[in-house]
Amino acid sequence: MKFATAIVAAAVAAVASAKSTWNFPAEGACIAACTNTIGKNYFPLYDDVNSEGPFFFVSLAYSHEYGPEAPADAEAFRSATQICMLGCSDSEREAYYGYRMDKMMWYRENK
């Protein structure tokens, strides 16, 4: 219970302190389904879409944190989403990987 409370508090604080607006286009329905479905397998409150939501930054950590600051199962999440995305169209995958570094930089500047 303490862990869940800490996650909620960190998520709310992160949203409150965001410096700029998340302004990236959606990559497509297939990519969104992969990240959402797999994300919820690892973190039931996963939400990488609602930038105003309390779990947005916690959810983005699964994609954009590495090392000791990453969620314990972030690597498993990334591997599973990459496998899932193989079934998505080339254009969706290109959009996802085309914005990946920009999203990571935004996340790191605003978390």
C-alpha cells in the first residue's frame, strides 16, 4: 500500500511541475494498443496518453527510464512492446521511432 501511495504522490507532483505541454502526434491505433495493453500488464494504472493524468509520468518511465531509476519491469515492458509493434504498419512504427528521442528528451526535462 505504501508503494502505491508513493507512486500516486510522485505522479501528482510530476504532473503539477510539468514545464511544457506534451505535444506529440499519436503514432496510430496499433502502437497505442500495444503500449496500453502491455503497459497495463505491468502497471494497471498505465496511461501514456492523458498528459494531464496522474499516472502519465509514471507510465512514460516504462519507455524512457533506464538504470536504477527505471521501473523494475521496464525492460520487460520495452521488449514486449517491441514484439507487439512488429504487427503494426510500417508507417506507425516509423512514427513511433521517429519521435522516440524527442519524447525521451521531453520526458527527462519535464519529469
